Amino acid sequence: MDKKTVNVEIESKKVPAEALAAARHELGEHNGINMSIEASSTFTFKDSDAMNRAFLGEVGPKTGIYIYSRHLNPTTLNLGRQIAAIEGTETAYCTASVLLQLCNTGGHVVAAKALYGGTHAMLTHFLPQKCNITTTFVDIVDLEEVDNAMIEGKTSVLYFESISNPT
């Protein structure tokens, strides 16, 4: 797939409109002046070798290869570029996680042991390393275990999925 892009170095601007005008701009899928909005959550591969290379990290968004929208897709990547341009930074990552709004630095989450893998990774790696937010994993049907995991003044979220993926 031949993508048409306009590459311009991002410069820190005081006026957001100027910063956006100077940012990289992706044209739409059918040459629209605005980038198309990607509605797919999953993406296909030409063959198993291409899929293997994507999962090994040898190819990815920089080469137009995406795996799963919860990780990254063309729309959120483009939004991140636009936000980075406005803020005068190299990059920005867009996520829809409300957990970052509910927890403060040094906060605590109590979560079910059975969770979607990406959520589990966020709770065990990203939040502790980047936000100093810890998580205690519990058997969500054991209410005594849930209660014992709560830390007064620190626990702000009890997180579980009604149907976890995978189960």
C-alpha cells in the first residue's frame, strides 16, 4: 500500500494552529485532505512470515504494519503526532484508559487475577514504572480477599472484567 505523507520537522510553536500546520500530515486512504479514521480493531497480514515479523517487532507502525488497535492504529498514531506538535514534544501516545484519571501517583488498584493481557501488562508494568501506581491481584469472587487487599487512603479503583479475555 502506497501511503502519501507530507513530512515536515516538528518545531515548538507558541500558537497551536502553527504547530499543527508544521506537523507531519497523513492524507486520507482515498487521497482525502484529512487522514481516514481507522475503524478496525485487528489487521491482516500478507502471509505468516509478515505476521511473525510484526510480532517480533521487526516491522510496525513506521512501516505501515499494525497488529491490534488496543496497541496502536493509524488514527491514534496520527492523533499522537498532532498532540505532540501542539505540545512541542517529539511524541505523544494516546490511550483511552480512565485508570490514569482515577488514580494519583503513589495510588493503588485492586484488580481481578483474570484480565485481558494488555490490561494486566498495564497494571504490572506501565502503571508502577511510569506512574508509581501499584496493583494487588485478587480472586474477585473471594470478597474477603478483595476487602483485605484494599489500602485505606490509597486504593481508588477496584478493577474487574465481567467476561475477561481470555478465559
